[in-house]
Amino acid sequence: MKNTYMDMTRNQLFQDANIVSEFINSKEIRKQSNELQEKVESFYAENQPRITIIDANGDVIADSEDNPAKMESHANRPEFKDIIKRHKKNAESIRFSETLGYNMMYVATPIQNDDQVVGVIRVAFTLQNIDHAIKKLWLSLGLAMGITLILASIIAISLAKGITRPIEDIIQVARRLSEKDYSSRVRAKTNGELEQLSIAINTLAKSLQHQMEEISENQQKLTGVLTNMVSGVMLINPEGRIVLVNPAMEKIIGSTADQLRGKLHIEAGKSFGLSQLIDQSLKKKIKIHDEVQMYYPDQRILDAHLAPYLGANGEIKGIITVLHDITDIRRLEKMRSEFVANVSHELKTPITSLKGFAETLLDGAMYDPEIAKSFLTIIHDESERLHRLITDILHLSKIEQHQLPFHPEPLNVTGVIYETIDTIQEEINKKQLTIKLPNQKPVIIDAEKDRLQQIILNLVANAVTYTPDKGTIEIGIVEKDDQIELTVKDTGIGISKEELPRIFERFYRVDKARSRNSGGTGLGLAIVKHLVESHHGSIQVDSEEGKGTLFTITLPKKQNR
């Protein structure tokens, strides 16, 4: 726009200069000064542009706005120099006017006389209007551009927020998913590709949540199974270090899971046999089933199952060790074997006696009345002993298998004690034993009379058997809040500490020769223990060799009927 204005103004000024040159006589330019001044003033005094006629020396001859006589020489003006000194056909100059305070455009054309420049016509035009118009244009353009920039910024921000807000929401959801918050979802409303991305992220989050719920549920199931397993489970990595143990394994090894994790199996299990099996399974990648023994924290016999678990490429990931505690099973098997041997031995003795004496009688001894009577007496005694043995075995078997119905009823324990003592008073008197009974204050508990009598009878009979003549037997009752303590104390031969743990075993006798001669079957205390347990009670024994024995039976006052 500025260039267009300038070109139009420049052309107009050159046209004005050409018009002025028409009424100038180039031959007598100095002589026409007054006439030129009048013409210039008449044509241009009231209008732009300003016309100035300058002779070849730079003196002003005529000027449309000022008195030429008062004007300074224009010999140094750029446009004048271009015409006079540089011999240009047209000259132009734009410069700031200190007097007027704005830019001026000056154009100059030569006044020629026979190809000789005798003067210069200079036309000047103020650029104030053009500068003002350009400024207004710049202001308009600046304002328009500013408004456009503001509107564009608002639109851009709105568009950016429309894009970045869903992206930020997606990023936030992705971050929450990485932090295991699988319930997080993209909530922002989107369109186009962002909508597809949001749907994909939500589908991924939903799938992850479902998978993690399944994993968590399976983990809880696995944890529940491992926690409640009776067998010990231990997971060992390929480096031989413990990764996982369940509570049953903690009990077997005698250490907590925190103490075991990360340790080598050889230092944690403290069983050389088990460690050998683990190493063998690790090296050969085979399943192993064997029986091992552990001596810490308790002596145990364990049934060990070991199996490697492999990765997708067949590489070994570790060893799963499952241990079953079969200590009680082996102990019961041993007891069963001993029981069979004991029963065989106990039955063999009376049967051998019966057979031997019967054969002797058949061989002719029965014809001797005295010998026959003696042998028949022995046969009778052995038959009674055999009957008692078989009866006790059957009774004990029924008690153990809970075949005898239990019908508790309110009983006076003190009265039962006095009745029971009456049945064996004769044996007590024979050995001149002193027996101390509790006072006859009634003590009522729920119990079955026959079972309670058998408990008291067995304990007192043992005390009578193993207490020397003129010894003392004391029976006591102590009442507590919801139970009673029944004690049977004697001053007999006592029991050694080594034998105390075994006295409730079937056929176990402290003094084998004496107990057999007394007619004992070795089942009395085993029966007592089971009868006490059938009453939901407990029995304890304290004894010292040569000083006597104390049996303490604890029974509840009330039974759950």
C-alpha cells in the first residue's frame, strides 16, 4: 500500500514539474523571476504540491509558498545535485523536514537550453497524509491481527483442551493401572481416534481387573489350601533356597516362614537325608518318594514326596517338597506289633499251663486224688486268668471303638468311692494296709457309675498290689469351680522316671514277675485312661521309686449330654 501511494505521488509530482516547465522560457530564466513567481503563486499557492524554481547556481528564482529572496541557496540539496552535477534527467529525494516535522518527497527535473541545464524545477509534496494513512493501516492490521490471534488462541486452547484433556485422563488411567488400581476408567467424552483409544484403554482396564480378580481368588484358594493342609509344603528354587512354606511345614521344621525364606534347605531343614533327596531331585529333575527322619526340634518320621516343576522351555524352576508326619502311624504300628506279641505271650502262658496239666492228668495223674485236685485247681486258676485277660481285651477294644454307650447321670463320687473300697476290703485287710478315705461330704458330678467304679477299683487295686504290707493308701477329692480332682496315693514301690511315659500302654508292667503272679493282665491302666477320657477328663501320674505313686484324675462336673 505504501509503495502504491509513493508511486502515485511520484508520478503526479513529475507531471506537475512538466506542466511548470511549459511556461518557463529557458533562455531568459533569470529575467523571468517576477513573472515566474506570480505564475507559481497563482497556480500553487493554495494547493499542494510546492513548486520551487532554482537556477544553475542553486539560487531560488521562484517558490509557491515562500519569498525567493529570503530563501537560502539550494545548491546542496540532493535532488539538485543529482540534476546539475550528476546530469540525471529526473531526481528524487525523501527526507524529514525539521521545520514542518514530517517527511517530504522532492522530485526535480532539469530546465534545459540547447542541451544545457540552466535550472531545476523542484516539486515537493508532504508525506504526512501518506504516513498517517499507513499508520492507520498498520493500526487496523495490528488490531485485526491481534483480534485474530486472540480468537485463534481461544480456538486453539479450546481445541487443545478438547484433545489434551482426554489424553491426560488416559495417561492418568494408565498410571493408576500401573499402580494396581484396576477399577480406574477413562471418563472424558471424546470423538474419533481418541474415542477409540479411550474404549481400548477401558477394555484393557476391565480385562486386567477381571484377570487380577481371578488371580487374587486363585491365590486365596491356594493360600487357604496350603494354610489348612496337614502336610508340610516347601517350595525350593533352583539355587536350593526356600521360597515358600506353609504353617504345617513351620511346625515340622520348628521355625517361622520369615525365618526360613531365603535360607538354604540344608540349614533350614536340619535333615541330611531330606537335603540329599532335594539335591537329587534338583539335579536329575525326577520325582522322589521316600521316608526320612528328622531329629530337630523333635524326632519325627516323615513321608517325603519331592517333584520338580519346570518352565515353558523345560528348564527347572524349583522343587516342591511335601512332607507327611507319619511318626504317630509308625508308633501305632509298633504298638500294634507289640500288642500282638504281648497278647500272644499272655495267652500262651495260661494255654500252655492248661495243656500241660491236662496232658499230665490224662497220662494217669487223674487217678491220684491229691495230684488231680492240685492240677485241677491250677487249671481253674489259669482258666480264670485267661477269662480275665480276654474280658479285659474285649472291654478295652469296645471302649476304644466307642461301642459302649455313655450314659452319664448325677453321682455322688464320695459314695462311689466307699462302695468300691468295700469290694476289695478283704485284700486291704490281708496286707494290713491303712486306707484313708475322704470325708463323706457329697460331691456330685455327671458320670457313669460302672465306669467310675472301674476307674477307682483299678487304681486302688494297683495300689494294694504294689504297696508293701502295713503301707498306706490315701484317696482324696478336691472340688474346684467346674471340675473335681480325684487322687489315689500310695506308699508302694514307685515307678522309675524312664517307665512313667509307658505305664498307660497295654500289657506294660512295671514289675512283670510280681504283676503276673498277682493275676494282673497289664491292661488296667490302659482301661483307666480310656474311661477317664470318655468322661472328658485327664489323668496324671507322679511317682518316685521306693516312695510311692500319686495318680490325679481331673473330671468335669457337668457332661454335654
